[in-house]
Amino acid sequence: MTKLFPDRRQNLASLLLAFPILSVQPELAQRDLLAAESAKVLYVTQSAGFAHPVLPHSEAVLQRIATETGIFDITVTRDAKTINHHGLEDYDAVVFFTTGELPLDQTQQEALLAYVRRGGGFVGVHSATDTFYEWPQYLSLIGGYFDGHPWHQQVTVSVEDETHPSTRHLGTSFEIYDEIYQHRNWSRDQVHVLLSLDVTSVDMTARGIKRQDGDFALAWTRQEGAGRVFYTALGHRPEVWDDTRFQQHLLEGIRWAMGSKSNATTLAAHNTLSPEEIADGWTLLFDGEDLSSWRGYGQQNRPDGWQAVDGTLARTGQAGDLVTVERFTDFELQFEWRVEEAGNSGVMFRVTEGDGPPWYTGPEFQVLHNAGHQDGRDPITSAGSNYAVHPPLRDVTLPAGSWNQARLVVRGPRVEHWMNGVKLLDYEIGSPDWTRRVAASKFADLPSYGREPSGHIAIQDHGDPVAFRNIKLRRH
């Protein structure tokens, strides 16, 4: 059972974006950027009935997620009257966290339905089912109407579809403290259920229970013409919006509703250097296609399991560890990384090739899906740590499938680990603190661990899919 608790919430501070988007040839980059558009989402939070206090917080969280993941751009509106045929053409998905009879006339209602049926995505959050009771076609679109909330407590939620992108990170069940809806005019024949209430976790004699079948679905999907509809009843409380697993649930639901449109963001902006970076001495270790800067650890050639895929350096099959052809002493390294559910990898530095694997000599910047991997349970082996030696300040990772921005600074014995704009830790190789920590770790009997003055940068093959991009380095 996966537990959903508020203490796993994400820091809402704006995180610094470390990677420029200008090309060495600005006129070509500008043309490429203008030719491609990011996926766009409209978030509607108008309340024509009960106004949920969490709405402003939800807007901030969703805007931050959109910025940090780069999956889509988001526009927030508290006025549903802006919905019309022409305006909807600008968006790949519409998200409702609404109540009551919104001020849409018949023409606007028909425009929304036509938009979804032509292939637009539609997402409902929490009280989206407490909306448009006087518009029957909306019932068909959303899949059911709100019919009270008998429980506002910690409950157990059953994951009925563990393969859907919005739920596959949640395990077979999880616990959450939230306001729990029941629905009417709802049928399993009309929707595909993702999540449902485990009724053994609640009082089934509670006041307000109207369903007699004990079937309380909490998230579902359905098809409306060529469009996809995703609904989740969770999201009443700010603590839920702060929980990274709910964020991933909603993010993946939106991405699923958009379909292939969520991948529309151009690749032209990545794996490039600006003129300023070039002047400052930055070089690319990967330009989106060329892998000549890399080879297999202990090999002359690069393993076939590492490939350039859609502008990323990706582990696509059995490969082994990857190392740079060059060796480096003091440097600053920036890179972005992405793993899937429970994914594990790492980036090591000052690696020398010998009888053992790269970690025999090179300290490791841990790359990990914290929420899905057992190493994420202990800070000292979590993402951003100096693996098994120094824990990060806190967990600042984004949901699985999102891009995280990393920075590694190595100057003599001094090392800094950064991620998503946050300095996670620093340490001094050879200091008393370093010596004590290494002696208590798995590296205690490795005399060359962290002691090499220069070496290769290595990317670990831990058997899981992993991808990197924007890999750039500046020597000191």
C-alpha cells in the first residue's frame, strides 16, 4: 500500500531554470522555435455554486507544474464566458475545477462539445461533477453528477487500473485524507474506472450515503467522439494538491487526455549553446544526435543500448555504463534527466577504469524516481544525493516522466550537488566528515573511491529506461 501524506508535498517556491534555449545560430533557432508550438491547456476555475477555498492554491500548483515539467503551457481563467469556438482552437485540453451553472450559452456549450468530439482533451477535477446540472450533454461528457460527500477523512483508495499513466505510480492502493465524493447518474458501463473507494476504510452507516451498491468511483476515463475525458474526484484539500503523487496523477491525466499533442514541444530549443555560453567556455557533451563524446566503460566503442532518441541520450536496451571519451579534473556540469516509474541511474565523476565498476572510483550524483524506488525511502540514497554518503537537503524531484535539471560543481576537493535550482548538498573530499562518512559506507574498502584527481564522467546503466539532454560542461 502506498501512503499519500501531506509531508510528501512539493516546495511551492519557484525553481530556477538553468538551461538557456538560444542556438549558436540564433536565426535558425528562432525560426525553429516559431515553427513549433508547445501543447496548451486552459484551466477553468469559475464557481457558480460553492467556491472551494483551495482554488487559488490549485492554480498556483498547476502553473508551477506546467513550468517545471515543460509538458504544456497553461492559461488560468475564472471566467468560463471566455470559452467559444474560436478560443478553444488555441488549446489541446480544457481542465474544469468548477461548480454550478456556468455562464455558457447554447452556442458556447455546443462549441465545447464539438471541441472535445473533434479530439480535444477534457479533464475534470473534484467538483467538475458538481457543474451544469441543467445541461444534459455535460452529464454525458463528464460521466456522472456529484451526489454528496459522506466522508471527509483518511481513506484507502483502490487502484483498479494499475497500468494507466495517471495511476501506475500509486501501487495497488493508497491512503489519502480528502473529501470523498459519491456520484449519481453514473455507471461503469459508461466509463473506465481507475480509482475507487475501499469501503472497508470508512463507516458505511455514515450520514448522507445514497448509493446502495457500495460502488464509489473516484477517478475514471471515457471517450467522447475523437476526444479523451479524464476525471478525478480528489483535490478538495490543499495538502492533496501539495502531494507529488496527486500532482503526478493529475499531470498524467492531462497528458493522457491530450494524447500525442502533449509531445508537441519543439526539440530545437534543447542541446544547444548560446553565444554567451560559448564565450564562457561551455561545451556540449551531446548535441541531440552525435554520441562521439561517449563510449562504453572499459570499451573502445559505445554499446548499442545507448542511443540518440528524439533529442535525448537514452538507455534503450542492455548496455552497460557509459563514460566520456575525455577526462576532466575541475569542472561544472549541467544536465537534465528523466526516469520512468521506479527508475534508477546515476552520474559519476573522476572515474578511472580498472577491475571494478565506475563507482569503485567515482562519487555518484544519484538519479532516481524517489516515490517509486526503495532507495528513495532513505535520503542518503535518494535522488541528488552523493549516493550512500551524503543526503540531499530535501526532495525536489518532479514526477516520474518529467525532466529534472541537475548541476554538479567540482573544484579540487570541493563538490556541490544542485537540482531544479536548489543546492542540495556540498562536501569536501578528504575532510574529516568525508572520511567518517565513507568509512561507514559501502565504499569503506575501496582505496581509490573519490581519491582520483581526474577522470571520466560516467552514466550508470542500472537496467532501467533513463534519458538525458542538455548535457554541457565548463572546465575550471
